[in-house]
Amino acid sequence: MNMIYKVSVDRCIACGKCELACAFAHGSERRPAASRINIFRRGPELGTPIVCFQCDSAACAAICPTEALVRNPKTGAIDMVRSRCINCRMCVAGCPFGNMLWDETYHCVQKCDLCGGDPQCVPFCPTGAIAWVPADMAAIAPEPLNRDALETA
């Protein structure tokens, strides 16, 4: 079954739990600021999850001089082959969406790898703003988020 990462911007409350879950899952010294998913905060309790689109024609992979970015046939993610990476950061410059990250702590490029097909950020999202769904279900709009109900919970 072909799975896809679905983001429902109107459901994001900018809580940052997805960033924290990612930081823990990938050992980013448990620093949410170094996670592979980031929330663009648009105001109080309004956010947009920013995550790698795993593009079909990925600019990051196309520009890599050492072919260090390759599609994982099992997960569909563009994975980093660390042994090939020369840290030139061409992929960071090449991603038109800003989803390739330079991790200054580890001196290497980081990107979402879909956690091997089980994205760890998804179960921690309290509103379902991010989901891991079958590709044929991705176009189905989620129920609107009742923000008033969140305040009373």
C-alpha cells in the first residue's frame, strides 16, 4: 500500500509536539529546533507544519554530486546515504521548499526520512494536522477543527 504524509494546515495549533517527537526519534540532542519537521508559527495557536515533500522529481537528489540522496523503495522517502555525502550542502541550496537542513551540531545535512515508514511525529499531533495515510485517501479533507473545544479540554 502506497502511504503518503498528509498535512492539514487548518488543524495545526503550533504546539510543537511534532518537532519534539522528531528530535527524540532522531537524536537531535532532543532539540526541537534541530528537528526534521518545523512549525512555521503564524500567530497564537496557528501554524504550518513544514516537512519534506519527498518530491517525485526531487531537486535535492538531482543536484547532489555524489548521489547521496536516493529513493527508498520501501518507504518512498528520499534517504541520505551518509557514506556518500561530502557535506557540500548543494541539496540544502537546491531544495525549493527549504526542507533540507544543515545540522551545525553534527556537521551534516538532515532531512525527513519518514522514520523508516513509521513517522514518529504523527502519533504526537493532538489535532491530526499531520497524518500518514494511504495515498488514495490523501485528498479527503479532514473534519474541521473545533478550536473552542480545545480550550475547554
